[in-house]
Amino acid sequence: MSLPAFLQMGRFTVFIWSAYGFAAIVVVWNIVQPLIQRRKVWERLRRNLDDGEEEIHEETE
């Protein structure tokens, strides 16, 4: 099978390439989403830690 024949897949071209595109979007989303969540969690933890340190310093003074 040649590359042009592979890319043209007859009457199923739209279905097959849209399925490949959708699968690629899902894979990228499954990689990016945890990275975004991880950054948000670290920011929240850092903010809470900073707030907690300020409260401790205020109580001891």
C-alpha cells in the first residue's frame, strides 16, 4: 500500500481521520490536564503555607 492510497482510504476517509484527530486531542488533554492541576495544587499549597507562616509570626509577637 502506497502513502497516497493510505491517506485516501476511500469513502471512510472523513470518519477515519476525524477518529485519529479526536484520539490525538484526547491524548494531548490527558497529558496537559494533570500538569495544569499539579501547578494549581502547588500554588495553593504555597499560598496556604505563606498564610500559615504569617499567622504564626503574629501570634508570637
